[in-house]
Amino acid sequence: MRGSRESGCGMRVSNMALKSIQVKTVVYDGQKPGTSGLRKAVKLFQQQHYTENFVQSILNALGSSLVGSTLVVGGDGRYFCKQAVDIIIKIAAANGVSKLLVGQNGILSTPAVSNLIRKYNTIGGIVLTASHNPGGPDNDFGIKFNISSGGPAPESITDNIYELTKSIQSYKIVNDLKCSVSCIGKQTFQIDNGRTFTVQVIDSVEDYVILMKEIFNFEALNNLIKERRFSILINSMHGVTGPYVRKIFVEELGAPENNTINIVPKEDFGGHHPDPNLTYAADLVKAMQTGEYKLGAAFDGDGDRNMILGHKAFFVTPSDSLAVLGAHLECIPYFKYNGVKGFARSMPTAGAIDLVARDKNKEFFEVPTGWKFFGNLMDAGRLSLCGEESFGTGSNHIREKDGIWAVLAWLSVIAHLNQSVEDIVKTHWAKYGRNFFTRYDYENCEAAPCNKMMSELEAKITNPGFIGQEYSTSKGKTYKVKYGDNFEYTDPIDCSITSKQGIRVVFEDGSRLIYRLSGTGSSGATVRLYAESYEKDYNVIYQPAAKVLEPLINIALELSKLPKFTGRNSPTVIT
Ligand code: VG1
Ligand code: CO
């Protein structure tokens, strides 16, 4: 270690000047960020210069504002995070960055990064995660850049980063810089001609907990969990949320320790998909079925997704979760003080929140898939609460979706209404009607036939003759096509246009079918099929979703010839 240790794990100062060097590199194809950053197999990131190229391109995209700046760095603790943190430190030092705020051991949840960027006014942050994708040497890694607002970089920036990766010839690095991120404290280094570079290793959890305490009434939540013995079961799926869950739910809110499971972050998430849905969080579903707990929740690898279950594993769809929270925001102190601006959802998300927005006379927005599309609206003060059907819920307290926030929001509603999860949702349906929703994922299919399926489908549904087409089902219900399109979004703030965001088939009764190819997979193609149907009828709203949506799904499969193109007779995941 270059440098002297002042006290224990505290401040270290390196007096020796370290030299940056320029390393010649080769271009790698395909470093195009997808829905949420660059996600590829670990093996690709491990190739010589691969990670360095991408990190240098991020810094190059920042232009002259990079010199003297501060960046936040951290990730979900998956395999290759440590190496990537080390590379980022060395490259940032060489490129004139003045300071890095790094989570201890490189650990920071995605919402925590967003908070740190905002709180300490940094130029942005680099998030090391492939989110819900499996981890380990044979699985995925990812790098995402977040801008100074705390949100994922918009496409104008990620496109620029991608362009830079296509022409990169060299990167700058301080190879001799040895920096340990295992101890909290400040380390400073002298680079080249006496330039000071600081790495401040921070507690991964502290600032996030402070933020949650500002937003929620922890006393009331502690009362619910500890005094009123409202039993919860929180599953971190061996992702990054473990330490956050321990601190918040056990230490602050008084939940018994064994009501939190899988809270030790693992580099391979214990060999599972860290994806909180009914398939990959089956252990939570099973534990909830016993009836021992009143609320169950699971988070993904990087802590921005959440799944909420009620007593006996009553499943709350993310679209309903968003709408229920939207209908009860007044019981969360943050919204009492800051007011409630508009609501928003991603296009495939069911329209339950639309009805709440209308009821409460709030502005409403429908954006493409991906959290980056909510940022401008929040920055412009027009959006308070938003969500995605993919288990993402969040508010303008940061610029990422936030899994733990969502659970605290639910607990706030429960404490306030003094009702069960199931009763809250059913009361909501009774008032607003129910937006039945399901998503079928066909993971890791061959790319070429899936692309063909999408183009043939688009041609079919945008043909003027498609409007008015009728599809009758064996159940005697007929769906008549209102219109079909490929979703295009114009950002109301910066007027940027994002097209081809998903093929939509909308029927006369408001039912919808949506087809998209995933932008977060690391290889091949994942087809997502979304189906939504709205019902107000009391005889229908309490029926099982699978039953109500079955005819619509059959139409969807027939219309797209999905089994033929994917070679699959059933999806890998149904939510
Ligand atoms: C998926 C979800 C999308 C979400 C994105 C990132 O994208 O559908 O709603 O924003 O993952 O979530 P895609 O392109 O695969 O459908 V996370 O938790 O990976 O940061
Ligand atoms: Co995630």
C-alpha cells in the first residue's frame, strides 16, 4: 500500500507521486447500453481492455466537466464488482477526476447510488450491476452511468458513450495506484504533477437510511411491526439489499431477525436469478403460503425492484401496487410536505394508476420501458410517483426505482388503514375496477426468428385493414381491434423522440396486447408478451387473473405465431 495510515481504517495519504499512462486498446463491438446500462457475460468484461474501454468512454462522454469532478461508484456485489471498482478508480485517477465516493467493499444499491449523487451534488455515478440477471463467473455483469440528477443516463448520452466505444484508441490509467475499499475512510493520492485524487470509502447503508427516515414515519412503522406485531418476511435474494434490510427492518423497525432471509450478499446470488417474481422468488411464495406472515417482500440483485405479497401469498401485481400507493400517498410524510405532482407508468404497465390520476385530478404520463424516461418529468416538478410492471416502484425522492422504499410505503399504508394487504387491494378494485395483467417471458430465444416475428407482426398490425378485426374466443367473448402501433414517445420536457418501444394491439374494450424484445438480456433474445384487460363488473373482478386473461393470451399467440418463431410452447416466466 502506498501511503501512510493515520488512524486505524481512517485517512490514508500517499506522498509518492503516481504516474498515469496511456494504454493502446482495440475496439470491441457491441458495447451498446440497453434498457439499463451495458449488460454482458462476465467473460466478456474480463477480456483485456473491455471494461477499461467502456469506463474510459463514459468519462470521455463527460467532456471537460470531468476534470475536478466527483463521482459515486458502487454496485450490487456480484462477481467482478471488485475488479471493476479497481479499474474505475485507476482510470478515474488518470483522467483528472478529483474524488470518488465508493461504497464500502464496492457495495451500493442502485437507489443508494442515486441518493448519494443527489445528496453530494456529484457529476454522476457508475453503477456496477446486471440487476436481476444471474451473477457469477459464468453469468452476467453490467455497468451503468447515472447523471447528476441521480437517474440513469438518457439515450442521448448512452448513444454518445456507444459511439465513443466504437472509435476508442487508448485509455488513461494509473496502474500503480493501490486502493483498498474495505475500510471506511479517505485516501488521497498524488497523481502526475501533484494533482490530488481522493477516494472516500463510505458506509453503504447510512445515507440511504437517513433518507428513508426523512420520507417515512419510522415511529409509526416501528409501532406496527414491533408493538402491533405485524409480521413481515423480507427476502433479499442474496442481493445488495441485505445490509439495508438488516439495518432498516431489524434494527430500526424491530422485526425479529429471522423475518429477514437471504440477507448476506453473494457474488452469485446463491446460484439463483435475483429477480423478485413468482417464479424466481418461489421460496418467498412458499413461506408466505404458510400463513405465518402478513406481508412478504423480495428485492432484486441491485435493490431497485420489489415484489409485494399479502397473507397466504396474496400477489399484488406491480401495476396494482403502484395504483394503491398512488391512492394513499397522504399517509407518507414526504408527500404531505412536498405535495403530490403527477403520476406515470411505463407503456406496458397496466393502466390502474391512470384511473387514480383521473380520480385525484393529477397529471399522468405514459413513457417507454426503462426508468430513465421518468427523470425529466421529475426534474421538471411534474411527477411524484411512478412504476413499471416489472416490479419497479418509486418516487421523486431519487431518480431510480426503489425496492425498500416500496415496502416502507406499503407498510405506511397498512399502518394508516389498519387493513390487510388483500383487503386494501380488493377495496381498491371495488372502487376503481380491476386492470387484470399478466406478462409472459420467453427467455434466451434465438434472436433472428424473434426479430422476424416482430417485423411480421408490426406489418400485420399496422395494416389499415387490421382495425376493426374481430377475434372470438371459445369463451364467447369477442375482441375487436381499435388500433395497432409501435409505441413512440415524445418527451414533454426535452421533446426527444423515442420510437419502436413495443408493438401494441389495443381493443375496443380497452384490453391491450403488447410485444417487446427485452433490452436487458446479455445474449440471444427475450420476448415479452404483456396482456391487460380492464373489468368493472363485480362478478369478474375477484376472479383469478389467469382465467380472465386466457382468451386474450390465446389471441396474442395466434396473432404473432409466437410458438412457431420462438420454438417454445410455454413461457419461462409468467407474472
Ligand atoms: C426490464 C424491464 C424494465 C426495467 C428494466 C431494468 O427491461 O422490463 O421495466 O426498467 O428491466 O430493470 P427489458 O428491456 O428487459 O424489458 V433493472 O431492475 O434490470 O435495473
Ligand atoms: Co434492478
